[in-house]
Amino acid sequence: MSGRGAGHNIGEVMGNGIGDDGSVHDVLVIGGGPSGSACGYWLADAGWDVVVVEKKHFPREKTCGDGLTPRSVRQLADMGLEGAMAGAHRFDGLRSCAYGMSMDLSWPDHPAFPSYGYVITRHDLDQLVSERAAKAGALVLEGAEAVEPILGGPVADGTLPPCQGAVVRDTDSGETVEVRARYVVVSDGANSRFGRALGTNRERSYPMGMALRGYYTSPRHDDRFIESHLDIRDGAGKVVPGYGWIFPMGDGRVNVGVGLLSVEGRWKGVNTSKLMETFVEAAPGYWELSPAASCGAPTGGKLPMGMSVGPRMGPTTLVVGDAAGAINPFNGEGIAYAYETGRLAASCLGRALAGVGAEALADYPAQLEEAYGLYYRVARDFVRMISNPDVMRACVQTGMHSKSIMGWLLRIMANLLRPEEVGPAEAAYRAMATIARAVQSG
């Protein structure tokens, strides 16, 4: 299939098999963010007829830390996009800061991932991936909101109902059309209205993040390390479960933010704007952050974590990325897992379209479990552990005195353990036990 170029709106494609002639596409992807565009790319690259509908127009702003870890870079490279990242700021590792101490940690060597990352705005990044999907042959409709699923057939217990497409509204004209497909991918983000309309729900005992970020000018905008602060405090000076970050953009700005982790409602009532102000005031002086350096008011959002949203499969439907709650609870990273789950879904759908049918979709939850199940269970336990400020303080203070421990934790938290290393759960628990023993002996 030849590439179709950049995104279109509904009016431009009327008469081309969209909503006017009863045609049925192979796959309809709801949402053109990281997971949807990645899924659209892999399907189109394999030759399938795929339509991606995105309610915004690219480029568009998106609240995010803008940091790409080696896992994200691997996915972008596999899609042939690393060359397009030449203008993005490349960084070598993480500077971990807490309780007056700091430690520079380079990304580990890994056979499957590069040892570097990038910082690039979602404004630029998401457009790059969407255009890549379109060039591969996906029909990308911008300003096209899926407002209602088209349902059909009986519902099996524990799965989503059969979905045959969506009623899609042109956000500029208000015109609606029906877009029908053999299979549907739900990738419309953390709030996933389409997913909820199909019956997805968040498991409320799982961690939920809340983040706020803004841009600031800084003379250190080209630092080779992104920076994470593990001892963020509220207005009263109390340590809260979460972290702060300062990510150099390489263009005169830094991305500054705070993320809170909810366990048992601990961050309810916390004033995130005040938390952000306190973090900026306490940031190391070398960044030269101040209200005068702010590029605009911060923006925020909620982050469903640890595969907290389900069901993620139906006889004709798969749910990916933030819509599935795929964000890593260890570090709040969502982009890599959006790309990865979109790619997994595309693989299952490709087999389904090639003749395996619904059985291929039924394999998707098992593939998610194999890829993330054990790791995310450990991550959820980790979040519960650090929700106790005293435990968090003891662990961080101990770990910050050992580069070996912190390097190990970086590999675990960024999901970059080498194949020959211990399994993620055992390694994580062993690291926690090591810190606990050190705390007790000290």
C-alpha cells in the first residue's frame, strides 16, 4: 500500500470509502497519540487497510514530561524515526537528587536498547509518529472525534462487547459519519471516553498518578542528564509520595514538573499548584528557576498506572496505551508502553486479519501479562511501600550512599534489566531487602 501523506479531515475524504459507501476497513484506531499512531503504523506497514481518527489537529500541545527513555527510543528507531529526532535534545542518563545529595547515573548497556534518551515536546513528537503512520499507508483523519461505538452481537463475560466501528464527528463542521471496520483499537488516552462507552473501568486499588508540568528558561537547558528529585514536599514541608523532575530541552528551556502517586487516597487534598511552586523554589540554583523564568502556566493530568484499566479485549476490540492504564508505576513513564502495547496489538490484529480471527485477539491479554504482569505487580507493591514517608526517606537516604544500589534501582525502575539478570520481581524485592537491611544495620 502506498503512503497517503499527512493527515486529512473528514470532508477531504468523503467519497473515498469513509462513511458513504458501506465499506468496511480492516482496522479503525480511535486516537492518534503514541499508542494509536504506533499501532496504525505497524498495521499499515504490513499492508492492512487502517483508519486512525484523532480529535485534535497536529501539531497539538500535550501535557507530558517530554522525556524519552531508551525503551521509547528503541520503538521510534524500529519505526524508522530516529533520524527525525536529530533536532531533539539527547541525554545520557538520570541525575537522582534527594535529601541534599545527588548522583549521576548513566543509562545501562543493554543488548535490546540504546544507552541514551531524548527530550522532545509531544507537540513535535506526536506529529512525527502520526505522519510516519500516514506515510506507511494509514488513513489519518484529524479533527475527527469518535463519539459513539457501533455495537453488534452478544457480550461475553469479562470482555468488551463486539464493536463494528464508530460514529465519527468532524470537530470543525460538526458533520458525522459512520466508519466501520472489522476490528477496533481503543487508544484515546487516559480519560478514554470511547473505552468507557464500551465498558472499560479502572481498578481503583491500583496506583493513580497526578502530574503538573511547566516550561522554564534555564542556562542549563542542554545538560546531558535529566534530573529527578525523590523528596518533594508540600507547603508544610512534609515529604509526599511522588517525585519532581527537571528535564533539559536543549532549546533554552527545561521541562519542570511534579508527580504524585496515589495510594489509599494519600494525595487527595494536596494542592498541586502549591506543590509545584514549592518545588521550583527549592530547585538547585544552577537551573536558575524562578517565576520570571516561567514560559507559562503549568498544566496537568491524571495517569492511570500498572495496567489498571480493563477489560482490554473483546472479540473485535483491543485497548492500548494510557487507555489501558499501561503507565509504569515505578517512574510514571507512559510513552514507551504506549508504543509497545500499540505494536503488540498490531501484531495480534495482523494475525486475526490473516485468518486466525478472534482467537488472535484473545491472545492479547496473555501477551500483556508475559510482557508486564510480574513487573507491574512489583511496581504496584513498590508504590504502596513508598507511600509511607518514613520508609521512603530511609530507603532513599540509604540508596543515595551507594552508586551500585542506585544503578540497580535505575535498571529496575526504567525496566532495563538485562536478559541474564534476575527476573524483575526478584530483583526488585532483593533491592528493597538490601536497602531495608542497610537501614536496620545503620
